[in-house]
Amino acid sequence: MTISNIEEIKCPNGHIFEAQLLSAISISENPELKEVLIAGEINLVSCPECGEMFYAECFILYHDSKNELIAFVYPLSFQNQAAQCKMKMCKEFELALENFEEKQKIKYEPLLLFGIEDLIILLRSEQDIEDEEMILKYLASKILLDTIKIVPSLARKLGIPKVLPVPKGEKSIETKSLISGLQILIKHNANLQHYIEFLDKISKHKTIIADLKK
Ligand SMILES: [Zn+2]
């Protein structure tokens, strides 16, 4: 659920005023807010007294169910209370889960972040990966590749794309088929940085495949 509240805030020059700030963002409800967030314009306020524009920090709960991402974003100044924040997050998350219907139960862990900048960096990097996934999907039909999808939360945890290339006809994820799928892909497009990194990773740590099959 997307929620905004009227909060009292103080500008860098000490003026106090009220502004409407977002405290919860649901991307399934308001998909347009992702762009606004990535552009750094969420909770950006301007002081009515001196005109100074600044980011008004407050706690934000970010939820994108399609991408399996829940982030508890605390203000940067809470960084030295990370342990307490984590405890609070786990408690609130458990409470929230109890209120969900069984079929909606969330099977992935929430992320704990400090400062909106970290969330923006994460979303930008995932957007870069999505761009590469689009290229893979486009190329796959032309260069005899099939694609296998893994769940977004697992891809995020491993730091890899969630759409993976395998040679045409392969249906399961095996180290050998992933490596040759990646090699074929990179041969056709040498600019796919995230796939190049994944090929490097899987060549060095073949056990990563066990994590993918979980
Ligand atoms: Zn001011």
C-alpha cells in the first residue's frame, strides 16, 4: 500500500514547515513511482521560507511484489543503530506476514537499507540488468538460445541476471549448458557486462549452480 503523511520538517537553514512525505511505496499499486524514485525526486521538498530544495528523510517501506523486493529504508542517521533497526524490521515483517492470506505469503527476506540513495543505487543497477535481459530475449530467437528464468529474489541475492541463456533445447540449469549459453550470447554482444561477469563467476565457482537449483 502506498502511504503518505503530513510531516513537520526543518530545512537546512532552520525553517520549520509541513510537507506531505511518502512513507510506504507499493510499485504494484503505483508503478509510476519507480521512475520518480530513480530520478531522486521522492520526498524532495522546497522550503517555503528560503526556497531551498532538499530531500526530507523519513522511514520508507518499499515494496515491489513482481520483483520480489521489500526494502525497509531508514534515514541515513540511523546507520549507527543498525542492530536495533534490523530487529524492528524483522518484528514488523513477521507481523505484516501474519496479516497476509496464505497464498500471498512472501517467501523472500526484506532488505535493510540506510538512506534513500542506497535504494536508488540498487534500483538503477537492477534497471541496467533488465536492459541486458531485454537484449538477451531479443537475441535468443535469432542465435539459437533458450532462456531460463530464476526468481528475482534469488538473482538479487547472487548478484546475477534473472533471465539466463542456455543452448537451444536445454531445459534445465546445468553449469555446462549455462557456460555455453553465456559464451554464445557474449560472442554476439560483447557489451553485456552483467552476463560477462556472471560467466566469469560461474567459471570460477562452479558450485554457484547449486544455489540456483534451490
Ligand atoms: Zn528554509
